[in-house]
Amino acid sequence: MFDYILSEEQEKIQQEARDFAVSIDSQLILDMDADKVRYPKGYLEEAGKRNLLGLRFPEKHGGRNLGWAEEVVALQEIGTLGTSLWCLYSLVSIVGEAINLFGTEEQKEKYLKPTVEGKLATAEGLTEPRGGSDFFGATTRAEKKGDKYVLNGQKRFIVGAEGADYFMVYARTDPEAPPHKGISAFLVDRVPGVEVKHIYGLMGTRGGGTGRVVFKDAEVPEENLIGKLNGAAEIFYQMMVPERMTSAGGALGMARAALEVAARYSTKRKAFGRKIKDFQAVSFKIAESMTQLDAAKTLVFNTAQAIDKGVDSSVQRRLVSESKKYATETAWDVVNHAMQVMGGIGYTNVYPIERMLRDVRLITIWTGTNEIMNLIIQHEFYREFTTTYSTGRNIEPDAAEAEKEEEKVYE
């Protein structure tokens, strides 16, 4: 982050998050990547003890009543730990968003507070085997029976599934309604009928307990319904803010870490009697990486401030989508540049760049692919453009033959 624009509170959060990231034993990261650790529960417990989880939530529920600007500052430090650890950290913010904004006081006391304190682990049940981006095509169903809902179906690619004490699950509650009007959200405890069937073997982002969760006649108390019955569309749209902002913030941390490794290497490694940083083929990749990273930081921090100031929801959706898209693509580019700068040794496990390359590939896919981000960006832009958007001066008349209306054929 550009330290000169941070407030004292933000600098404090940055240092706390940095100290936490520095405290993490490298062996944990290595064991997770080797699939020796499938879920690092102690990591979340320690973050909770340090009061670093759920920063945006009210103090009475364990948070610190801060904003997105502060969370992004923290995420850039947590992101240096890699995608698994930053994603597990972010799940508190993601699931917590739904409980904080749509949940009852009882749900906040029972679930949100202990999650923010690191005493309960959570995961989000969103993606299904038959559809990734097709959220409203969900087939997991919840049928009301007495004072309970009976849940049947399955979700996959659920980060944190292995260690979760409870899941936030979207399920169809009205099969006759249009897709976006027949889904509800539930808090589902890990009870009989809730089973993690498969932990995926992943290219990267390992050790986060990513699995497929099967619900077979799982009973959910009616008080665990979040928000309105059949009203989960509203929750889903709101959830895209923390889903994508945490991706953007963490990506900045990962990109910065990779750049630092490559830049440090370039000041030590010599070729043809000179340090390789003195060759433009190398230093220009550092320059390109730094430029992209600075641009991504600016966009993400601006988006965080926009959300904190409560800008129009359409503008939020566009900015959040731009931030997720650009920050994750920047991270991918920067990690690739880092490997190119380091040459063959970067492709080995002597340095962490090869792991970072495997990790970072996922972030342009998860929480909505970047192609979906483009879809949202253009949709929201055109909506703004045709209603309130104005750039000030209309430059169309600034053409020599602008008056030739007969040449302006649109159909």
C-alpha cells in the first residue's frame, strides 16, 4: 500500500497484519503445499486471538468496526502467505457479511462472534457440480418439514470444507419460482447428513481443505434461515462484494511478494560479469511489474473507499468487478515476470515462485471468472452511461465534418 496515504489506524492495522504474516512458520506453508496439512485450524485461531478476523464487523460481535479500506490494507499483508491461507482468512469476512447484514441477533451471537474470534470455522456452499458461474441454476434443495428444513444436494470446490464447523449454504426452496426468486440461504451445522465426500487434489492452493460437500436429509432448524425465505438473491448479490474484494486485496499481497523475490535475486545474480538488474531485459520486467502493481493498488484502494462511502450499488458492482479482474490478472503477470527474471532456478522449488505460479492461476477463476467480471463491468457501465454518466464536454462536434448528419448511419 502507499503508506503516505494511510491513516494512523490503517498503519496500525497494516503493522498488526504484517506481524501476523511474519509469525507464520514456513513449515506450515510447505506442509500445506505437500498435502501433509489439510486444514490449518490453529492459523485461524491465532488470527482470532490477535483480533485480526472480521475487521469490518461490530465490536460487540468480535470485530473492530472498521471499513473496507482497512481490510484491504490487512489483506495485502495476509496475501503474502499464499492463496490458501489468505482465502481461509477471507472466509470470515465473506460468510460474516451475510450474517452481519441479513442475520438475526441470535445468529450473530451463535455464529458470527465465535467465527470472528477464531473459535468456529466456516465455509461457503455456493458452487455445484453442474454449474460454476450459473449460480441461479442451483439444484440443492431445502424442504420445510415442521420446524426444520431438510437439505439434499451437494456443493463442490468448497474452500475450508475439511475443517468447517458450519457452512453457509444456498438451496432451492421454491422449485416452481423463477430461478432467482426460489433460493434461500441457510447456516448449516456439521451434523449427521452433512458429509465432506472428497478433498480435491489441486494444482496449487493446497492445504485449505477444498472439498465436495454432500447433504443427505440434513436437518436445519428454521431459525438458521438467513434473511427472507426465497430471498437469497439479495444476499448473493451483496456477497459478491466481499468475495471479490478479498480476492483483489490478497492478490496484491501475492504480487508484491513475488516481485520482491525477483527484484532481490536480480541484485545478487550476475551474468557476463554484471548484475542482471543492469540488463534492460530484466529491469524492464521489474518496471512493468511495479507499474501494474501500483495501478492495481490504486484501483483496489479506491474501490474500498467507494464502498465505505456508500456509492451507488451499480458503481460498486462495476468497481468491485474491475478490482477483482485487474488485481488477479496483475498477480498472474507479476508472478510470471518474476519467474522469467529468475530463469531456470525460478522453476524449481529452491524459490517459492513455482508454488506461487501454481497458486495464482486459480484466482482469475474463483469467485466468478474474470470473463464474468467483464460481463458485469460492461453491463454496469452501459447502465451508468445511458442514465447518469457524463464526461463533461461532448467532443463529437470537434470533427471537421461533424455536421454531415447524412453520413452518420446507425441502422
